[in-house]
Amino acid sequence: MSKRRNEKYIPGIYNYCDRWCERCPFTARCRTFAMEQAMLRREARRDAENAAFWAAMEKAAGDALEELEDLAAELGPKAPDPFADAPDGTRDDDDRDEKEPLVVEAMRYGNAAHRWLERRRDEFVEGRDKLEAILHDASEVILWYHMFIGVKLNRAFFGRRMDAEDDAGEGWQGEEPMPSDADGSAKIAIIGIDRSITAWAILMDRRPREAKIIRPILRRLLRLRGWADREFPDARKFVRPGFDDGTAS
């Protein structure tokens, strides 16, 4: 028997196939098929690990989140004034150039969070591998979402303007309306706010000496969440493909 026939994989077999792996009699001899299956297994493990990550974040926040819900209720329905001096001493002179106050407030939160992280760069950015695991995870969440929220809210307002133009013109007349991109964008922004609140609550719980600095940032986020929920009341009901419709389970 030749050396080639002894090889598990047939060299180049994937170059001239029809890509119908489900009906192929040579998948056991195809390196590409084997690599794709290994990738799927890795992705499945990663999905499970990521689900566990968010569950651990919620559990770690614990009582701190309940305290924040009480604070949110105390803040009431009034939207913050994004052009007033912030309680944490931050202020951006270019804010007034923005059209949507909610986006302004989201960007100001992002700037406040960025400044907080920059002042602690040695520990929370450069030295995150030395942090307690839950603090590392919390800082990672804050870092990921701090600018993302404003960008997605800005997209939500853009989507709403597009929806209004469609309704005013030919739009969806006589057709089933498409799900609102505005609500979808607002939903992921609100999810980012929720996750950021959880992360900040963990930091405040684990670092009580930072509470005087973190609490105003959290207060801003709580107001921002309430404001976004009122501005886009259908956002949380938006069904995201895969995430919310059960197709990924």
C-alpha cells in the first residue's frame, strides 16, 4: 500500500468538492471538514463559557444591585440635563453640538468611565492580569461598553428618523412592517447599560474606598437607563435574531 493511501487526509480533496459535507462519503478523509468540526466544538465551548461569565457577573453583584435598584427608584422619571455640570466634576464643552440629549449623556458617561480607567491604567488596564478575577471581568465589561452605548443610541435615533421617513413616504403601505432597527439598536445599548451597571456595582462592592467616585457614575448610568427605556419604550421587546427568538438554542 502506498504512502498516500496510508494518509488519513487526502491532500487537496476539498479544492474541487461541491461543499455538500452532509452527503459526502469522504468527510473522514477531508482535513477541511475536520478543521471545521473542531472549530464548531471550540465555539460551542466558548458559548458555554460566555454564558457562565454573565451569570457569574450577576451573582457577584448580588446585594449591591438591589441597593442600586432602590437608588434608581429614588432618582425618579426626570431625565438628567446633559448640559449641567456633572456630579463627578466632568464636563465636555462640545456637548452642545450634539442633537440628541440622550446621546450627549451617554457620551458623557463614556468620557467619565474613560477618565476613571485612565487614572487607574496601571491596575485596571495594563495590570488586569494581576487583578482578582471578578475585578478583571468587571473592568473588561466597563472598558468594552463605555463608548459602545452612545454609538448604539445614536444609531437608534438615526433608525427612528429613517422609520419616520418611510412612514411619511411610500414606506410600508400595504406591507407587513419590518422590525424597527431603532428599537434593535436601542435594545443592545440598554443591555450595555445593564451590564455596565452590574460591573460598576461589583467594583463599588469590592473597592468601598472608591465608592464616592463610582456612585456618581452609577447614578448617571441609572438615569441614562431610565431615560433610554422611556425614549424607546418598545426596545426591550425587540426580538434579536438568535439571541431572543430561540433559533440559537
